[in-house]
Amino acid sequence: MRLDLFSLHLFADIVDTHSINQGAKRNNIAVSAASKRIADLEHLFGTNLLHRHARGVLPTDAGETLHMRIKQTLGDLQQLMVEMSEFAKGVRGQVRVYSNLTAMIHCLPGDLAAFVDEHRNVRVDLEEHSTLPTLEALQRGSADVGIVAPVVPYPDELHYWHYETVKHVVVVHPTHPLAARQSLSFPETLAYDYIGLEARGGWDLLLTQMARACGASVKVRVRVNGFEAACRMVEANLGLAIVPTTTAEIYAASLGLRTLLLNEMWASVPLHVCFRDLKTLPVSARLLVKHLTARKPDAPMQVMRWWETRNRPVHSAPAD
């Protein structure tokens, strides 16, 4: 069986655009030539790949599977080109890392600095993404390593090891009705306006689920794109926010905010180093995974048990 890479790329574009015409335009070929290539693929695989209708095309079940595999393959080929170009430039390794915001402000910067200092010929490309986009990037091969939290279920084909546990607290304006408290429960906060993060992001989904379990909802007054911005909104007395302790330590004193302990098991959030398969990762990525998970204390047992009810059991990094 001989597969034509151009035809596979064309098929992926047709599925993405739901149009043979648009797929042909993307690849600078005639519509008739595009149709012929799709017909050749269907003949090669012995099954229909597209449902054709007046408004465009949709993939069959076989076409959907082929589309997913093509995306993975194209991602792998793109990564191959990047790796080869880096070798040609004298850089002997590259790791593509996606991380959630919590890790990027809590523990990841120092750990990456130590890794780069130890492995000077490895380049780390770091991007900030919430947990769900990171998991999707790992699945399609556009990221090697992800730093995520179990706020959404992990796909079965991904592996993860414990990295850190981050405690979250409530920050309020000094004139807020809760400002005199030292600690409080989550249900007590739900009577007040919130400063929220990305809608439908991992943290937003978690707070929504926890509120529903209390028979209530989170009243988000303002949404921002980071914990620093959330603290600024709290300073303006627009609502309260739940942030990592690291963020509170940095901004609460300088902004005059009050920090309150949140008496909830889920306020201690495990962070995981997530990847597809350690054996198939580039050497540089395997080195980073082991660096991030080496000598890291596990989350408290009660915290581990609480989060395990939301996901599959947490794997421990193997001893060297």
C-alpha cells in the first residue's frame, strides 16, 4: 500500500472546511483533481470516506478515523522537521511545553531555569494554556509535555506523574463583608460577586461544579485572563477571587487585600506532568519529565483521595 502525503493533507483540509472546493483552493489544485484524489483514497482503503450532500461534505466513520490519524501524522512530521532543523543549527534538543497558569506562576519558572542551566543545549518552548487545550495538544502531538490539573478527565492514552500541589486562598477587598474572617468555606463565598477566569476553562468548570454540588451558582461579575488581573479587580472592590497562595503572597500585601483560608479539600490542587508515552518522547522531553518529577513530595493523602474520585489514580514517578 502506497500512501500519497499530498492526498492525505488534501483530505484533512476538505474535512476541516467541509468542502472539496475549499480544500482544493487550500492546496492550489482544481476541484476535479481534488475529487479524483479523494476517489483514489476511497479505492485504496476500500471504503467511503465522505458523505457528499448539497451543502458540502462530512466524514464517514472511516473518514473521521483517517482524519484524526492524518492530523497526528502531520503533527509528527512537523515535529520531525523542527527537530532536524535544530540539529542542523547545533541545538541538540527541543521540548514543547504547555502549562496552565497556576504552574507558570507557582513553581515552573524556577524548575525550568534549573533544567536549562543543567542542559544548556536543550531549548524549551513554553506556552501558557489551560488544561483542556493542553490535553488536546498532547493527543495530536503539538506538545511534548503538559503541566495540568485534574479539573477535567484525562484521556486514557495519556500518562501523568505528580508534580506539585498548590493551595488556593480567597482574596477580598479590606471593606468586603468577609474581610474580618480568617477562614471560610466555599458555600459562604457564593453569596458574593466573583472575579472569574476564562469561561469554560478548567478552573471555571471546577468552581461551577463545586457550586452546583452546593445547590448554588458562581456569580461572576468580571472575567480576566490571569490571577494578577483578578487581584487588580479585587483591589477595585469588584468582587472576591480564589487564587494560588503564591499569587496572594505576591499581590495581597502590595494591593492591600485580605487573604482568607479556604476550608475545602479541593482548594489544594495537584499539578501533574502529562505526556503521551515516555518511551516515545524525544530524549530531551524525557529528561524534562524526570527533572520536574524528581524528589517532589506527593500531595497529602486525603487530597490525593479526593482528586482520585474525579480522575484515574495518580501515577508516581519511578525511582532512578
